[in-house]
Amino acid sequence: MALLLSACAGGGRSFDYYLLSLSWSPQHCADTGDGSAQCAGARPYGFVLHGLWPEPAGGRGPEHCFGPAFDASLITDDLRSLMPDDSLIEHEWTVHGSCSGLSQSDYFRAAARAYRLVKIPPAFQPPVTRMETTPAAVRRQFADANPDFPGAAFAVKDDGRFLEEVRVCLTADLRPRGCDHAGDTRNITIIVRPAR
């Protein structure tokens, strides 16, 4: 399905590619300490869909574009299985989805499709024990698990001590592509918190 994009205002295309953000749920829960289903429920979550962000070449993507208000009645159980926090779903539509040129339903269908394109490496599939690794090693594991993606499609976000996210670059029609900025190749040791 080709996704036709429109600018937030003024016509024309407002971004060049998508950045798919996969949040490491155990770290999110350690940082926030919230009692949401994601953090306190029975299911152990590993990587969850954080968002699908429209990005222009070489710059930061548009945010909070003019468009339809968030409609909670459109949240599906399928989306909640990938993105298990209704407040996050609302935030992602308001900040990023509204800039995609898509309806809310189409935007989250695209986000779910993008999430399912990426194979999570076996080491990161719950249950996961505490690991020590490097950002470069995480990138390699994702590249190895996704041979149809260029290695430069993956970037790792950490806080200098703990893994926070893996980000994946995709074209506007959700094909793998290299990111404009080189991913993290540092060999510092970072901790991957366990998925209970």
C-alpha cells in the first residue's frame, strides 16, 4: 500500500521518510514507574511500538500539525497489543501522526505494518534476562535478523548506561532504507534490563 503524503500546511510533501521507534519496555517502566498495563500487567513486554515519525531529510520532523483531533474510539485491540498504553497512542497521533497526511486509522495501520516488518532478534524476545552489550552489537543483531534491511537502517538510543530504543528508518511507503545520520557505533557497555 503506497502512502501518499501531504504537508501539514501549504500543500506538497512535508517529509521524506519515517523513523520507526521501538521502545525497550523494561527500561521505560524502570524510568517511569507507572502502573499501566504495559508495566504492571501480566504480559512481559520487550520492544513495543513507540511511534512512527515523519522525518525530513537532514532535519527534525514536523510535530503537532493541524488535523483531526484524536478519537479514542478508533483504538483497536490489535494496536494495543503492540502499543500497550492509550496515553502513548494519543500522544503519538497528536504529535506525529497528525503530520503524516493520513487519517488516524490509516496512520496506526501503517505504524503496525512497519512494526511487523522488523524481526526482533532472538536475544530480545521475552523472557529476557539482564544483558550487557554495546550499541554497536545491538545494531548488528538487528541487521543480522533483518537481512533485507541495510545495516544503516538501525540506530540505537541509550542513556549512556541502559538501552532505551532501537530506531528503524523506512521510506514513506514503508520500505527499508538507511538513516540519514549514522547509527550509534560506540562500543561502550550498556545494560539491557530484563523483561520479567
